[in-house]
Amino acid sequence: MEQQPKAPDDFKPRRGGKGKLRVWQWLTDPRITVRERLNSSNGVGYRVTLPKKLTGGPVIFLQSRDFEAAKEIVRSRGKEFRESRSTALALPDDKKLQAASAVRTLQEHGLALGLDEITRRYCAADATLKAHALGVPEAATLLAAALTLSNRTGKNLLDLVAAAVERLCPAGGTKTLAELTTEMIDIKRAWFARGDLRKASFHDFEIRAGKIGKDIGSFPLPDLTKQIVYDWLNGLTLAPRTKKNYRMVLSEVLSYAKQKRYIGTSPLEEFTRSDVKELEGSGGESHQPAILSPTQAEKLLTTAFAHPEWDLGAAVVLGLFGGIRTEEIKRLTWDAVRLDEEHPFVVIGAEIAKKRRIRNVPLPKCAVAWLRRWPRGEKVTRSEHINDYQKRFLKLAAKAEIKWDANAMRHSFGSYHYAKDGNSIETARILGHKSDDSVLFSHYRALTTKEQGVAYFGIFPKHTGRVIAFPRGAAVGG
């Protein structure tokens, strides 16, 4: 057995030694003992015993692996009990009655701890809570209510509080939705001023973001919930596509707020596909896009060439046989139309392309044939004011007896090009979509046959002559 160091003067060996487990008494109060004990690994530990006569309650056993540490326990706890007992004997009768009442209260609540231990714990808790202007009873009630809520989530209470603080007091500071929309409009205005954003794009964002700020802008961003956003979108008396446009602008605004750490999460992230369908309908998933038949496409072409005063002949060719967007056509200049190359194409540069997705659009032989019959100026078509092109195009559609859909030419190109060649990725590339063909199949392709595709791209001018003769004074491409 391990040799123990000699006990200090305030401890006296009571028995043991010579192979037996030993016991020591504390000379200050011999009722308190330290006993050697064998643990499960056959090592030696030490147990301090505080008897009933000292504690005034049950016997208290305290364990230690170290002999010196066990003696320190004796000195510390023995002193506490002795001082407490001396104090108790000196208490006046009213204080003794209070102590007796406190003991009965502990017993009623089934608390086995002694009155002194309970008092120490209460005082320590009270001191901690003072900084928060809370007493122990109020804090306990508040904690119990919080734990009831926390238990419903199965999450740690402190983690829940931290998450709530991050949401309600975001790291980036607190703003209202109106302040955020104003901030974003100012940013977009700066982009527009330096040429990084087109006028139409800025104008559209300014109008939509401005309405968002006006209608629900009073809400602080952390208080903006899915229900608030859903109710506002649902209350818009607008077409489903227009509602989607507002949702997309709001999504951009809230994504910016998340990046700036004004919010932890965007309420739009909670929208399900069902929510979006209820607000905006099926979004084109259950019906085919409107396209022109080859006969209608030919009639639109011949009508446009028969009325050069509308200056839409080249625009119709590029829309039908190149799938070029209307806004891109309106900005297109003739120097981007390369008819004399071995494989003719149109350059859609960064200053023209939507979202700056530059590309070269190959021109089929039918498009080249039509374009060679149209006089070249500076621009492919004129657009004197924001609605000028649309008004002329509606006149053209009415003259050609076609019920017009705004994207009919682009949808027709996508449908017939894929039907003819069967290469969805190439069709999507020409249209200026992202790297896959999901947009093509979701929004741009109607069901057509390969024969229809061949017929569509086989529409050539039937009359002779080099170019259309324009009336005197008519503006062409200027």
C-alpha cells in the first residue's frame, strides 16, 4: 500500500496502519473523520464524514482522491458547520422561528439540501440577476415559460435566443423596407449613370421597388414575414406575370438585404411552389407558348415588306429566324449584321444583350435572303420613344390579321429550330439562355414537327428585285 505523508498537527490517526485502512480525526472537531477507501481499480481514495450532530440533518459524505485535498475539505466544511451552529445558538427566538419555517418549506418541496446551502445558492443567483434588474422568483418564472417554448422545438434555449437576437438585431443594423428600397434605387441609379444599366431596366426597377417601399415599406426588415409578403402580392390586382415581376424585384431587394446582413433570412425563401402557383398561376408549365404557323410567319414577313413606312422588315426577319429579343433588336445597328461572312451571323454585344450575355446569332439562308432585300441604314429599326416600336408592330400584326403575342416570334424560332435540328443546347445558346436548356423547354418550346421546322426555315422571298423601294421622306433605320 502507498505510504501516506505524515498528517499535520490538526489531524490525529484514530486507527489503522500495518496493512489496515486508516482513519483520521480532525482535532478541532473529532466528530469529523477522514477514512481510507479502496476504489474499483484497487487504488486508495478518501472519504470525509460529517455526522448528524454536526450537520443537524443527514450524514454528509464527501469524496477525494487526494489525502491533502480531503483534509482541506474537512477544514472548510467543518468550519462552516461549526460557525453556522454557533450562530444558530445565538439567534433570538424570532430568527429561530424563521429558520424553522424555512426548514419546513424545504421539506414541503422535497429539497434535501440544507438551509445554509439553499441560502448560499439563492444569494449567488440573486447577485447574478441584479445586473438584469430581475429577482430570483421572476427569473425562475421567466425561465420556465421560455423552456416550455424551447421544448416544443427540441432546441437548446440559448441557441434559440441567439438565433432570435440575430434575426431581430441583425449585424448590419436595422432598416425599414422603405429605407432599403431607397438604398437600392440609389445604387441602380449610379449604375445607370455610368452606363452599367440600361434606362428601361432602371426605370422598371425604380417603379416596382418604389411601389414596394410605398405599400409595405414601414415594416422593419426583421419584422417582415412570409405572410406579410404573401398577402401583399396576393392583394395586387395585376396579371400573374406582373405579380411575378414584383416578386422578382422584391427577391433582389431582400437578397441584397441578406448580403448586407440587415436580415438573416429572406421571407421569400419560405415560399413553396404551391405558394407561387397560387399567386401567379402555373407559370406556363401547363400550356404551350404561342407561336406562329409557317403560313402566319410568311404573311407577317410579306406584310412588313409591303409597308416599309413602319420600318419593321428587318426586325421581323431577325425575330423570326434569329430568335433575337425585341429590346435587343431595337438597339441593334446594321454593322452588327454580318451578311457577307462565309457563315452570316449577328453580333449581340454586351451593350445590347440582356444581362450582358453576349453571343453570335447564326443567320439561316432564308434570313439572309430577306435581309438582302431590305435597305441598310444606321439602325436595324427605328424606335423614337418608349412605345413607338410597339405601336408600329401592333399595326403590322393587325394588317397581317394575326392575333399578336409579345414573344410570338422568339417562341416560334425556339420551337421550329429545335424541331428541325433536335439540338436543344444549341437552340438555347442562340436564344441567349444560360448553359442548360431548362428555360427552352419550360417557356419557349411548343410542340412542332421536323417537317414544320423545315417549312418554317424554308420561307424565302418570292418576288424579284434587290431592295424595297421606300416612299420619299420615309425614315429607314434611323
